[in-house]
Amino acid sequence: MKTIKKRKKDGETITWEEQSGLLNFLQELPREVDAFNEAFEFGIHQIINPPAAIDGKADRTPDLGFVLIRINPLLPEVTYCLYSLLNNRVLQAFIGIYTGDDITTLKELKPVKDFTQGKAVLYDWMRQLVRASCEKIMP
């Protein structure tokens, strides 16, 4: 993790993750998911334990930002997910199918670079997760 040369008042170095708003975005994620669920009742949940692999590759999981899942009551045997990967200071998002220890990617979504605009992008990502689960998109 690279640090930026600015310093906090107590002498600690401010990291890029702090300055860019990425940490705030990730901290607010559970609250925003709850607000989305309260407004629309789609039952999206954040999982804490990351999958062991993405598309069969374990080397992608260290860059994992978050994983949100949704089970469509009309197709309960398939769990759809929205997951993000941090790559070169860009948070990329994907829709996939979550099996508990692996994610199979279905499509890539619009990435976010400006984390101050992250809330609007997150809501768009969650809408696309709901759409994918309702349309029953499969690999």
C-alpha cells in the first residue's frame, strides 16, 4: 500500500485509500445496502467470508473489495452476487453466480474511480444485480 506524503495532525501518514475516499466508501457500504433493501425489499446481503476463488482462480481474491449476494425466491438454487476488485486504484464491479467457495463471473459493470460519487454507482450496481437475478442470467 503506497502512502501519500501528507500527514495527519498526530503525525500519521495519510494513505491513498483514505485520501481517495475508498475507505469511507467501503465503510458506508453496509448502511447503503440496508437503505436500498429498506426502500426496495430485494434482500441483498453482504457476505463477510470471501470466496476461495473467482472464476476458478484463487489469485484474484486478495484484491476483493466486497461481495453482495441476492437469492431470487423464484430461482432459489442460484445465488447471484455483485463483487468488486481493486485494480490500479479503480474499483471494478462484476455480476456473478456465487457458490460459496467460488464465483463465476457473468458480466462486468461500470468501474468507479471517483469514490465521492460511489453511492450513486453502488445503487446502479445493486439495480443491475437485481436485474440479473430477475432475468435469470446464466453462464
